[in-house]
Amino acid sequence: MEAATALEVASGSTLKVKEMSPADAEGPPASSQQEPGSPFPQLLSPIEEHPKIWLPRTLRQTYICKVGDTVNLLIPFQGKPKPRATWKHDGCALDASRVSVRNGEQDSILFIREAQRADSGRYQLSVQLGELEATATIDILVIERPGPPQSIKLVDVWGSSATLEWTPPQDTGNAALLGYTVQKADTKSGLWFTVLERYHRTSFTVSNLIVGNSYAFRVFAENQCGLSETAPITADLAHIQKAATVCKTEGFAQRDFSEAPKFTQPLADCTTVTGYDTQLFCCVRGSPKPKIIWLKNKMDIQGNPKYRALSYLGICSLEIRKPGPFDGGIYTCKAVNPLGEASVDCRVDVKAPH
């Protein structure tokens, strides 16, 4: 009785060896066959090298390609004399109109010009030499973009948020979904903006919507090939209305922030050189905003082109442009408002350059 023994090899293929029965063991060492018209039997070539398939490492896991891609797989093998290589698809013979095979001395090529989803499945390569046979399997998965979600519905709108629900697509593109992409568009601009990507649930609450705008929403499905080509859009718009507010002023005492001018940073004495611009700084506060007046030796210098006075956010400055020997003296900054006045002084000395 015959029995088959399977040996797993490191190359990813399986070698099957048919054991010999005692009757076969007593026979001649080489098999023979009778040619028609010949009185003598002809001996078959002895097996010099067992058949073995060297399956590339990249094909030991599922081979994934997109619809329309070309599949061109080269599988090396060994065996002497040249073994017979055959292919099957899911246990059946290949469709010659879609798949072509070229067998060489030491390799076999599986070629599909434009892959379709029907080409997905398990392909088995068998290399046979006499009673010895090596096999290897390759899983091919042909994928494409998923279909759009079947529907999307605006469930609720409150405040500046809107809740959405949708149903999964009928066609996932022959691949697992990576999630959903949710987008929003306001009716004023009509531009779509992505709210979130690769979201796995089929409901989501969009928040931080702008008061006074109306929004539409759409959802894409996504797999390894990318986003679905189309997306359903909500039939209803989400109107973000401004909530009515009532301001109650009863019992609230209005605080009076009025105050007389007060200098928080005084002027500082300084010494400068003839011909070099000099600036004086001080800080003042007060409400209402005080009027700033600059004096030199108690004389108003407002409007004098030699001086430039600035006041911003309580910081007062006076620029003395190219001072001369007669520009030294006592400078005063006075702040005045209806509640009072305040002033600060400093001394400026102008020296000739060495």
C-alpha cells in the first residue's frame, strides 16, 4: 500500500515523497517505459535534484494590489531534470483569458495584465518531478476604493453643536475599512472642511460651530485604497441660532474707576552729548485719560519742532533732537484731567564731545 510523506522546507514550499512498497523495492532501480514500435524498454532520466520552490519572502503573506494594477510574480524553483510546473486558483484550473503563465528552466511567472477583484484568492504552484512534488501557495487580494456610506442624517442641533448618524457602505472595496472622514460646509462660503478622519463609529457630534451660520455635513468611507469617490450629504441644514440673553442690572452697583493722574514711574536725571538725540520716559495713570504737558524750566514747549512728545498706554516720552548747550535744564512732565493733576521733574545736562 502507498503512503505520502510531507516535508516542510525553509523555502516556504511543501515536498511530497511517495514511499515505495516492498514489491517496488525488489524491482529495478530505474523505471522503464515501452515506446510504441520498439521491442526494448526505454529508461527514464534519473532524478539528480529534488524539486523545491523558493517562495520570495514578500509573497509569504497576502499580496495586495489595486484594481487595474498589473500582477507579475516570478517564483524560482529547482529540480533536475526540468520539473513540470502547474498553477491552480482556489483549487481550479486558471482562467486562460485572464491569467497567463510562463514556465522557464528554474522559475515560473504568473501574469495578470489588469487585476480585477475576481482575481483574488489562493494560487497554488505545483512543481512535479516523477513521484516527487513540491507545492507553494500565494494569497492575492485585489482591492479598490469603498462605496460611500448608504445614508447620513442630522439627528439633533443644540447650542453650537450638531449630532450626525450614518450607515456603513454596502461595498467596502474588498478590504477592511480604516474609518470615516466627516466634513462640514457653511452655506455662506460653500467650502468643505474636514472635522475628523479615520473615525470608526457611525455617529458623531460636531461642536464649536459658529453662531448665525447654517451647516451641511457629509461622510466619506476610507480603506487602504483611499476615500470613497462620493459621499452622502445631510438633507437638512444645521442652523446655529443665537441664544436670547437677558441682562439683569438690578442690584448691581456700578464701580467708579475714575481717579486723578498719578505717575507710576518718574523721570530720571540724565547727561547727554551735544548733537546726540536724547529721550526722557515716565509712566502715568488716570481716568479719564489725562492730558500730557511738557515744560522746560517751567516754560511750555508744546509745538516746538525741536521736541517730539508721545503718549501711548500711559507711557510718556519726550525726544530732544540733537541737543545743544542751551537745551540743558529742568524738564517737567505734567498730567491733567478733571479730577486733578500731577507732575514729575528731571535734570538734563548737555556736555560738549571730547
